[in-house]
Amino acid sequence: MTDPRLYCDQTLSPAAEIRLGRDESHYLISVMRRKTGDKVRLFNAQDGEWVADIVAADRKGAVLHVGDRLRVAQGVPDLDLLFAPVKKARTDFIVEKATELGARRIRPVLTQRTIADKVRIDRLGALAKEAAEQTERFDLPEIFEAEKLSAILDAWPADRVLIYCDEAGDALPMADALRDRPTQKAAILIGPEGGFTPEERDRIRSLPLALPVSLGPRILRADTAAAAALSLWQSQCGDWAGGAQPRE
């Protein structure tokens, strides 16, 4: 039976005592059915991953005693995912898969055709935390409040390439567009179900580092497009191509 893996925002070091919060204690004791004497893996982006023993498990919560470090922390590439929120279940899918696929930041974007303008950051954060625990990731992606596309583009940094999926244009296939490009700070922008307006496309393309790409001959749903684009970027420019990233 595999030891549960839990994100811990407390400092992890030999012999440290970690008292879990209510939700984590409930998950460990009631859901995972762990008890005193069982082992748990704890991790965070600063301290890496450690083994810990459960030394108390009762109604007051769980207390863990930290033992040896199992792995040093490794980072993810400097990659942002920007996406127009869609229906709840599909937005949840996007956040989960972006976490699994190594996005460092997740930024909901409000476009002229965005159908969902309310995003619960606390809920998305919980989904990202669960995905990180299950997929051996060390850090949690930073999740931003939803912001208008125009405001984001007005403040776009000069050193980050903006890869945007433009199914209405004459863009190169994404794999071809990324081939032989130097590794650099990057962001992937996924539009709403109705696509970008002509004005939005013109504004995006006006950025010096805008890179329009195609995801193939079929029109993909937003959640599928996000997973496909992240996978393609990781295979060409990210840690699928060059190994694990050191912590910065």
C-alpha cells in the first residue's frame, strides 16, 4: 500500500512535529483510513519530500513526526497558462491538468466571448493542491484572480513569449512553431468557446513576442486545447524535453 502524499506549508526538517489542519486530518484518518504508526509523505517546494510517522490520530487531528528526506525539491518550467473560464466542470479539468502538466501559473482571462465570469480561486486552489499531491509535483501553481484580456495584454512583459491558439488564422502547427526555438519564459493562451473576436486577435498579434499556433485540423474544446497545448510545449521546450528543473 502506497503511503499517502500530502502538501505541507510548514517547514520540513528532521524530527519536526507537524500538526495537520482539520481538512488534512480528516482526509488522512477518515478517508485514507490511516492510524498511529503509519507513514505519510510530506512535501513542499522549499524543503522537498520527507517521510513522516503518524504519532497521534484522534478527534483533535493528526500529528506527524518527520523522519528522513526522500527527495530534494525540483521546480517546473517558467510557463503560464491563460484561459477563458468555461463551465464549472471543464474549468476544474483545465486547472487539474495544468497542474499535472507543469504550469507554474494559472490565470483565468475574461474575453469578450467568455461565458463564465466568476471564478472561485479557493476552489481552484484546492483542486490544484490535490493534483500536485497525486502527481509527484513539489510546488503548487500560483492561481490568479480573473482579469480582462485587455488589461493583461496592456501589461504584458517584454521577455515572455505569448503562444496563443488561433484556429481562425494561418498559424503553423504548434510543434513546428516551437521547433528550434530557444527555451524562454512562455505563456499559453486558450480562448473562449466562441473564439477571440477580430479585435482581440489583432491586439494579441500586435505583441512583439506573440506566437500564433494551430492545434490541428479539428476545432478543440477549450479544456482539450489547454491539455494539448501544454503537452506539446512540455515535449518541445519543457521538462519532458530536458529533464527536471532545479528549484530557483
